Amino acid sequence: MTSTAAPLAAPRRHRSPLSIGIAVVAFAGVPAIWLLFGRDVTPASSLFEGGFLRLWPLAWPCLLAIPIAAALVRWIASGRLSDAERWAGRLLAAGAACVTGSQLLSDGNSPSSAADWTVFLVALAMLAGWAALSLWALRGGRAPGGLDAIVMMELAYLPNVVLCVLVATSFGALQIGAYAVLLTSAAYGVHVLAVLSGRVTPPSQRARR
């Protein structure tokens, strides 16, 4: 009577310490929506500050922290997002990128100093990077299991942070909400790099690309 050894299970990289650590740190972006960003302003209060939706173009992309956190938890739990979840993430990312782009290119927000030009060019380059990396993630299953939607949302979040920090510094010193957003942005950046390098993609999914 012969026996065969059971095959070793493939490493579950979606549950790796790296993935879990990124998700934990990224959760800082959720309470940051209600924390002071600069002076007496929070992203949540900016939705209605001085009249309905006056500052919403800057505040709305900050809300991406909520679906990103939910998507990261879903990814860690199952290693994939459903088709509906993927398309919802892609549409939210595209909407946030359009909002940020409209702020950069609107007539009332033209750069007037060297610092403004630096922020403008950095944010514009990040939006261009969002478009390029989104196409990369969508083509050929290079970020399978719904990772493309998560990466697209994370990349859409980052240029808006640059603009929010610029606005907050014009009001004075950055507050705790700004630092929470910057911490979240760092986690998103690490996650994007991890996806690009294949460190969080299960081997079975990489083999099907």
C-alpha cells in the first residue's frame, strides 16, 4: 500500500504580515476624515464649510480611505474582490482623480509662487502616474484578484493629499488629521510598491497571468 504526501499549500500572501501591517496603518485614514487637518478644518467639515459643498473637491477624495480600508480587509480575508467590488473601486478612483484634476486645472487655483508651482507639478505628475499605473494594473491581469481596484484608489488618494497639505499649511501648522493622512499615504505607497513587485500577490494568481 502506497501513500502520497499531500501537496504543500501555497503561501497565502494576502495574509502575510506585510499585507496585514499595511491594512492596520492604512486605517488611520478613516478617523482622519473627522480629525483636524489645519486650524479648525476637517475633511468632513469641509464638505459643508461656508455653504453646501464649498470645499468638497478637496474633501471628497479623502473619503476614499473608507472603501480602501474595506477593500484591504476583504483582500486579506479572501485574497480577492468580487467583480462588483472591483468595478466600484475603479469608478471611485476615477471619480476622485477627476475631482483632483479639476482642482489643479481650474482657473481660480493657478500657482502664484515657487512653492505653489512645486505642489502643482508634483500633484500633476502623481495624477499622470495614476493614469499610467492604472493602465498597467488593468492590462493582462498584472494586479489580479481585485488588487488593481485597490491600487487605483490608493493612487487617486495621494495627489489630493498634496493639495490638502498645501491648503492646510496656508492656514497655519498641520494638525493631527494631516499627520494621520500622511501616515495613511505612506502605507498606500508601500502597498503600491508591494503590488508592483509581486510581494502581496498569491503565487497561484501570478501563475495565471
